[in-house]
Amino acid sequence: MEEKKFDIKSLIGFSLIFGILMWMMYSNQPTKEDLAEAAKKEQADKEAKTPKSIPAVAAVQNSDPTAKLSPEALSKLGAFAYAETLPSAINATTLLANSVLSLKIANKGGYISEATILNQEQFKKGSGKAVQIIKDNNANFNLSLTTKDGKVVNTKDLYFEPKLSKEGKNQVVTMQLKTGENQFLEYRYVMKEKDHMLEFSIRTQGLENILNTSKPTDLEWNLKTYRNEKSVSYENRYTELTYEFDGGKDDYLNATSDNEDTAEAVTYVAFKQHFYTSVLLTNTPFKKVDFKSDNLVDDEKVDTVFTKNFTAKMPLEFKNGALNYDMNMYYGPTDYKTLSAYDKNLDELVSLGWGVFGWINMFVFIPLFGLLSGFMSYGIAIIIFTILIKIAMSPITYKSFLSQAKMKVLKPEIAELGEKFKNNPMKKQQETMALYSKAGVNPMAGCIPALIQLPFMYASFQFFPSAFDLRQKSFLWADDLSSYDSIYKLPFNIPFYGDHVSLFPILAAIAIFFYMKMTTGDQAMQAPQQEGMPDMGKIMKIMIYLSPIMMLVFFNNYGSGLSLYNFISNLITIGIMLVIKKYVVDEEKIHAQIQVNKTKPKTESKFQKRMREIMENQEAQKALNQKKK
């Protein structure tokens, strides 16, 4: 019994001890905060034991931005691969704009990707389509760079880093193609207020150890010109590549066909459209430039998007291992007043004609028409302008008509000589010339005044198509004096004539018919046929009808301003001649004066003597030949 008691007591005591131990263990258990702190300490101990070389390697890898590029890209671009890793390596643009011009400059290539002439519309007024010289990748501006290890990279395929700033009132965009933080090729554009001309420069910095500077780099400029006018054939006739070279000379590529040329010491290249022009000018002449012009107009197609494809390839030379070219860019109207204001010989882009024709336009037509159009509508200005020109030419018209009247008075006597010496043409010619001499009549006197007027007529054919001020200016039924004045749309196209009917050419053709009927035709029919010469009377009879037809056909697609000028000009000339005939020239008095002149002794001029001797020698030679037979 005692042993049993001992066992129970022992068991109770053991249980008490075990309970106390369990309570102590429970009361000393760590809290959540203690566990979190222990975990942090354990992690810190692990990081302390980690080798320091691991984060260092990671830092080196992250400092090399080209590491993400493929080996192929690195091999192809070399140092220029750096530009592809920058945030600017995206297809974005930077806007430059003033009140007359809006430009977008692309990160890719660094060149102008869109050029819009503000406040100008395509085709016709109210079309709602802006005149855009550059859009939708129709232009390229590329430098072909060669590295020292022989790689060739094209800037048009690489990304530039843009920066927009201001210098006073001027907006400035710099586009940098980088190979490092301070190593780059830079294009710099400066836009002024209300100006179509940009300052533009190309320079390099820190690339002398990257680029092969022993030979020039090639700059290629290309533009595929958009059609902007109603008549594509008319516009294309005046769309041409023009350039200045050799200290101020200018030349152009043929506008009617594909053409190539080369020039040295070139100071500007102009991709001239009819009324808008893109020009690249340089202070440092390009040593040699290759030009190319491709005609894109198919005459059989009325709707054409493009007119020409222009390309100019020019070398840029390194100096002291760097490029440094100060240039200008112009995107604006082909307007004489605007271009001549720059004093850079750009007025040569306006087709005013060569020699005396250009002088008449520059010193007579442009100032006079500019004065008139300053305070009246352009249609009325053309009419007043034409009247003033014809009044100034009226003394010459009088001389021409007076000569015709004298020839008409002598016509019966000339006919008698023709009948008398019909079997001896040489003698008939001699007697006719003698009659002219005695009567004091010069058979060429009617032609000389007409020849004097020819330069003014030709100058007008250059002036009106080049007058930018006439673009989209309306008058009567013509909605655009710089283009044709269609009054009826044909359901088909007639070769050389077109698919419409213009009214001003019809009126001008009618006026030309009556003018020639009154002047040239009568004068030619009064003049005797010369030995060995074609019958001018018959030729002029044909020309009386042929000239109006030519006017009708070829002017149907020309600017209505020119047709209006010709219509008014011939109408005024007819009026002046009717007045002269009715109120100024008296044929009876002319006949009486000629009879008096016949009685006066005449001094033979050297020319008349020479002509007489030639005819006598011809007659003698003819008689000798007949004897030999």
C-alpha cells in the first residue's frame, strides 16, 4: 500500500513540473514583431556575406546602351548605333511655323518631312486643300557618311535628337545625330517671322576619329513635285530644275523631257514648280553637282498627282576633320517681288525671257502692272495695262498703217509694171524698186514697226504665265486668271486642245483674224512677188486663217490672263487703225505727195545702189547663160 502511494505522489509531482515547464515555454514564445525582426536580421546577414562583384557587373552592363542592339545592327552602324538607343529614336516630328510657312522636321533623317505654304490652296480657290510642297515621303535629304573602318551609313535611316529653342523672335530647331554625349552631326534650322527663307547649317563635332574625312561626303537632295494647279500640262511646262553656278551664271534642265547635267561651283539649286519653289543655297559653293530631272506627266492622263522628280547630288568637303556649311532653305512662291527682295539672284527663277524681253518685263511690265493692281482688280488692271501699252505703241502702229496706205496707192502702177514685164521678172523687179525709190516708199516700212512690237508681244508671253499675283484671282467668268477659263466641259479629250472650251482664247482668235485681215494680209497682197521668192500673198492668205486657229488650240490650256491681254490688245489695235484710216490718213493726199516725190531728184543710197548692182549682175548673168544655150 505504501509503494502505491509513493507512485501516485511521484506522478503528481512529475505532472506539476511538466506543467510549469510548458507554461514557461509558452510565456517565452516570440511575438510576430520578434519574428519579423529576426527575419530582417537573417536577410541582412546573407547580403553581408554576398560577394560585392555581382552588383558591379550589373552596373557596367546597364551603362552600355548599345547592349540591347543586335550584333548585326552594331556591325552595320558602328559608332552611330548609339543614336538608336536614345529616347529620340522614334518616328516623331518637331513643328516650326510662322504666319506664312509650316514645317515638320522628322527625328528619322533630321530633315523636313512636311512643308506647307500657309494661306494657299491647291487647284482652285475654296478647294480646302493646302499647298504642300513636301508630304508623304516625297522628299529626301541624305548624307552618305563613311567611317574609318569602311562602313557607309545614310543619315536618312538614322534618328536625330531634336531640340527646340528661341533666339529673340526666331525659332530654332537643332537636330543632332549622336555617336556619344558630345559627338554628333548637326542640322540647324532657324525660322524668322513672316519669312519663307530659313537659315540652315550642317556641322559635325567630335567625329574626326569616327569618319573618314580624307574625301568629301555626298549630300543627295530629292523632291517629287506635287501637282498644285488646275491645268497639269500648263503647270508642268514651267516646272524645272534651275541652278546658279560659276559666280552668278544660271541654267536649267529641259522642262519637257528627262534630262541630266553637271555643273561646278554651284551656289544654289532650285526645284522650281510653276508657282512654288524649293531652294537650297550655300555660302560655300559646291565644287561639282550632278542634276537629274524626270518628267512624270503623261499627256494622255488628265489627273496626275506628280509632275517632276528632281535630284541633286553634291559633295560636302571636310575642313580640319569637320563639316561646317552655312546655307539657306527657301519654301515659298515663285514670285518675282518676293525672290528679288533676298538679293541672292533668285529672281532668275521667274521666267521673264532673255535679253530685251526680260528687260521689258523687269523695267516696264512688272512695275506698271504692280502699280495698277495695287488699287484695282486684277482683271481691270490687265485691261488698263493693255490700253496703256497700246497707246505707247500707237505711233509705231501709225507708221505701219501709213506704209500700207502708200503701198495701196502704188498698187495700180505696180500691177502695170507686172503686166509690162511679165516675161522678164528681173526687169520687173528692177522697175518696181525704181518706182519705190522715186515715190519715196520703202516696202519694208510696214514690217519694221511690226518687228519693233514683237519684243513686247513676246515679253507678254513670258510675263503673264509667271505672274504669281494672278493665281486664283477671278474676273468675269474666269475663276483663275493664271489658268484656263473653261465655260464648257467636253465629254472627251481632243489632242493639243484639251477636254474643255475656254472663252477668252476664242475671243482673242476672232480679234487676231480681223487684225490680220486689216494689216498683214493686205500688205502682203500689195507687195510684188520677188524673183526666186515664194508668193508672200498666198502665204499671208493662209496665215490669216492659220494664226487664229493656232491661238484657239494652243491657248485653250494657257492662263486666261494672257488670253485676255491678247484679246484686248488686238481689239485696241483694230480700233486705233480704224481711227487712223478714217480720220488721220488721207489716201488722196498720199497719192498727191507720191506724185510730187517722183519729180524730185533722188540720191541713191549705198544700200539701194548695192541692190541695183546685184539685180543688174543677175540679169547680165542670166542673159549670158541664155546665149550659151
